[in-house]
Amino acid sequence: MEREVEIGAVVPTKTFALHWAEGATIPGVTFSHASHVRVLGGAFADECGCVRELICLDPEPCYRIELDASRVTFEVAQSFLDRL
């Protein structure tokens, strides 16, 4: 069941990350936990991976991604990701 959570500027990171991990819809956040994504730029451009964690919301959502092939994990901004 999807639910939308309004996140204020003073909400601690752990709070929105926990809501997100439980499946809540957060305005401006495109990817859900375990979404399969392709990296659009940088050192890992064109590699595919899985969203593991929502790290921050501002200035834009940032996620911890685990790459499929190498199992490398790294943080990347939402604008550098595309849904597969």
C-alpha cells in the first residue's frame, strides 16, 4: 500500500529514510527501495544497479546504489539515474 508522507525541512534524515524504506511516497523522490536503475554519468556511466538507500532530499534526492556487475556501492544524485 503506497502512502504519501509530507516531509518538512526539520525532519531528520533517518525519519524520511525509514518512511521511504517502508514504501511511503515522498514528493520529489522518483525511485523506491530495490528499484533497478542505470547510471547516466560519471565513472559508472551506463552501468546498472539497484537502489539500496535514500540518503538525502536536498538539494535533490540522493541514493546509495549497488552495481549489479561489481557489487560496488556508491552515492549518486537522482538526476544521474534512469529507471530500467
